[in-house]
Amino acid sequence: MAIEIVSEIEGIETFAVGRSIRELPRLQKIYGKGRWRKRKGFATVRLPSGMERPAEIHWYEAIGIGRKEFKIKRFLE
């Protein structure tokens, strides 16, 4: 599902770093080596239908590489 984040991401938390990320080998193979973190936060997202909803989102992030692979974990309404 393609999503567009239409607001600032708030309440950002890191909940996995480095080897505690199960997908670490895949991330390094696709995007390169870096200090990978798995993070979560809350934002308003626009769905492919055009509807906007607040959601909890998760993504991977590394300095110098950026934020990758956003996904909606749950809707807040």
C-alpha cells in the first residue's frame, strides 16, 4: 500500500538498533551499511483512496542513508 505522510511525525521512538533488527542483513544489502534503527511515530497519512487518517507508522532509518520503508502499523481512529 503506497502511503503519503501529510503531517509532521510526532512522538518518535527508537525501539531497535543494530543487530536487534531482524531485517538488518537485507537493509544493508539494499541500502548499504550504516547504524540502522527501527523507529516508530504518529502522523496523518493519505491513503491511495485519498482519505487522510491518523496512524502509527514504523520505518527504518540510518544516518547518511535516510528513512526507508514506511509502513502503517495501526490506525488511531
